Amino acid sequence: MNILMILIPISLILGGFGLLFFIFTVRTNQYEDPEGDAQRILSGEYDDKPKQ
């Protein structure tokens, strides 16, 4: 029973960090164009050319 006194606060803290990170990514518009990213990955056209 004493282990729950440690694990519950740790899980709440980790969940809070995950929530804060998700809110940060939403506010910085990282989910704005998921279809465009998918098309760029599948098209095979890259901005960076391989170095020879």
C-alpha cells in the first residue's frame, strides 16, 4: 500500500508533463498540415540532395 503513495503522484506528474507538451505542440501549429506532410513523404521529392 505504501508503494501507491509514490506511484500515484509520479503518474500524475508524468501525465501533467504529457498534457503540457501536447498543449505546447498545438499552440505552435505542429499539426496544421498533416496531409501535406504525408504527400511529401510519399512523393520522393526531397529538398536535401544526397551528398556524393
